[in-house]
Amino acid sequence: MSKLNLTLKVWRQASQKEEGRIETYDAKDIPIEASFLEMLDIVNERVINDGGEPIHFDHDCREGICGQCSLTVNGIPHSKDRGITVCQLHMRKFKSGDTIWIEPFRAKAFPLLRDLIVDRSAFDRIVAAGGYIDVRTGSAQDANALPVAKTKADASMDAAACIGCGACVAACKNASAMLFVSAKAAHLNLLPQGAPEKDARVLGMVRKMEEEGFGNCTNFYECEAVCPKEISVDNIARLNRDFAIASAREALV
Amino acid sequence: MSKATCSLCQFWQSSIGKKLVVAVTGLFLVLFLAGHLAGNMLIFQGSEDFDHYAHFLHNMVHGWGIWGFRIMMLGALALHIIATIQLTQANRAARPARYESDNTMVASKSSRMMVWSGLTILVFFVFHILHYTVRTSAELAELANHGYNWAMTIAGFQNVLVSVFYIFAMTLLCSHLSHGVASIFQTLGLRSRKTAGAIQTFSKAYAVIIWLGFISIPVAVCFLGYGKEELKEVRAKVAVEKAAAKDGDSCCPKTCSDKH
């Protein structure tokens, strides 16, 4: 198998308080069949052997479903290849001699913990502000007793594909979380089970999103382009509409 | 503060609320541009129709119509600008650390320079109002006071600097609209996967039509010599009227402009 010789420009930052900087690494003899994270593993082993501090990065399932890996590759979260997380990026996409810039997901609402790891718990707090339904457990009705239109079920399922990786925020020029919030809201708002709490959900999640310090959507659609689950910006239009209606109802009814 | 006014404050404080304000005021301004362009196109129909149209605008609803409209226009503009500047500030604050290697997938140049194209259009707007509405130039004011709005417009555009700045501002307006018109639909929640393509095309087409329409006037007047001869005749007429006014005091500028 052929091997690649690459130059890595990696963001290193010991902690939130310390200043970060770009450091350069020579990544020699990288097998093209390696994944991007495996390439970092190889580089890290060499760093450790040389007595250095390995490059810290988030990862878990390494099969594109957990949403843990969060690298910005050459300025694009999860790389410029569409519909994949960075763990699904393979080194065969690169050429020998390439320089690869690796940075964390940058946003004020995602404080940096170390090197390439950021704290994305703001997403959890947004979900806790309305991204759920209140049901009594133990007495679930028959699944088929509640009719759901096929188009709505499909749209809800597409929105539910969001893995909460945060690439939408990282890619947005305004660090807006609208794609994430709109997907989480649409996923429940479109179904009869989510309908009774729709207004409270929309207002609660949007207000929490603002409180966490995310930016505002200005319709660049960068989020949709980098989303590993290809969540549609249709959800953002839907959230805008639902927010207007919920606000009016809150004020007037 | 009552509950309803509290809600209004909360709506303005929220990001989506503010964007809805931007979208609705933007829609108003977009529709205004279409009306303004349609009116302006009368310039090619001839001086008489254009002057009649100007006269109509200044006298509709006993002269109150234009003021009502101007106040609405300024209100919409103020809200549009205040909201977008506040949103832009929040957006800058949301990413304090920039990417060392910045890159873009799909966002258009127009969408990324909205605030700059917008602020340039604002500067143009102020200039445009001083130029043709307040009329800081004595020569233009004189033509308009004698009821020759067509001639005033032609005279204004004969200045190369004015025409070049006008064309530059209209080009930025075209860029602003190509993103702005489509964004109105998205922010009002009227865009979907099925309509996305049509909205995008409509937005760009609208921007190009507005651009072509508006720049056609300075191009025709400044670079193709449209209206040159007639303007000379009007200036001669104004000179005669002025002389008559001085001699006989029979026709002051005010009554002349109201004669139509």
C-alpha cells in the first residue's frame, strides 16, 4: 500500500486559560487506508515515543453515529466531504505533500477544554429546555392507534437524524445553533406526541439557545453543507415560523 | 408595563424576533424599490409624464401622502438597520476566536458582505435624499422649484461622479437583494425544499432587474447623452421665467411649481 507524507498544522492549547497556537507536525508514512483519526493516532504514538504531550481530540464510536469527533479540517468542520463525520474521512482523500490544518470547533458557546476538545454541553442544556415530551410511562398506547401522516413522519425522522455533533455551529460564520435547535424542535413538533407542548418547546429552546451565547442565523446555509446527517435548513424556516406563532400566542392568548 | 408590551420587548430581544423585524421591514423596502423603479422608468417616456408623476406624488392626499410614506419608509429603514447591526454585533461576539484556516462551503459573497453592502447603501441613501429630495445643489433646486422635475433628474445625472457613485451603490444593492430577497422567505418560514430553487432564482432575478432598471438612467444620461438638448431648452425657459418674475413679479417660483 502506498504511504503519504503530510504536514499537519494543529491547534494546541493546554487549557482554556492558556493561550493556544498552531503547531506543525510532520506526518510521514501514513497508510492511505487509515481513517483521519487513525492518522492522528499514528502521529500521537510518535509524539508519545518522543516524550511529548499527545494531541487531544474527542472521539468515540468511529463509525459516524455518535457525534463525538469534532475536528475542523482545512477550515471546514468534518472536512469538505459532505455527509460524513471526520472519523469517516479517509486518508486516501489526501495527496502526499498536502498540508492539513486541524482546529477545534470554534464558538463562544463551545468553550475549549484542551487542544481540539470543546465543551458542547450547551446543546444538552438546550434540549433540557424543551427538547422532550411529557408522557406518563407504563401506559403507552398501541403504536398504531395514533395516525401520523407519512410526509410528517418522514420529515420528523429526517430531523431526528441529528447526532448533536455541533458542526453546524462550527461552520456557521455567526456560530449560530439554529440548525441543531430547529432539528431537535422539528423532530417532536411534527408528531402528534409533540404537538401539545410545541409552543413551550419552541420558546424554551430558542431562549436557551440565545442565553448560551450562540449567534444568529443569517441564512448562509453552511450548516446544512457540513452536517454529517445532512439535516435540511427547511427546519430553520419551520422554527422561524413556529417561533413567530408561539410568540404571538404567548403575548395575546 | 403591561403584559403585551413586555412580550413586544421580549420579541425584540430574541434573535428570531429581531430577524422577523428585519424580514418584514426588508419586504417593505424591497416592494418600495419596485414602485420607485416603475416611477423612475417614466423618465424615458418624456418630461411631461415624468413631471406629472412628480406632481402627483407631491400632492396626493393633499400633500400628506408623501409625508406619510416618508415616515413609514424612515421607520422601516431605522428598524432594519438597528436590528441588523445588533444582530451583527451578537454574531461577532459568538465567535471570539477566529479560524486560522478559514474556509467556506456554500455561502455566497453577497451573503457574507450584507452588513457592508447595507451600510454603503445607507450612505448612498443619505446622499440621494440630499441630492434629489432636499436638493442641496442650487441649480437642481431651481429646476425643481419651477416644476421641472424631469430636467432636475437629468441635470443631476450629468455629473459623472454622481452617476458613477449611483451605479456603484446600485451594484451593491443588487448584491444585497440577491441574498436579502431569498432570506425574507426563509425568515418568515415560507421556504421549503420544494420552493428553495424557485426562491433563489426569483431573488437573483429581482436583484438583476432592479439593478438594470436603476442603472439604465445614469448610463443613458451621463454616458449616452439622453435628454441633453431638452435640458438646454428647459434651462432657457427657466431663465425666461426668472427674468419675468423679476420684472413683473407676476409669477413667483412657488406658484409656478403649483401650476400643474
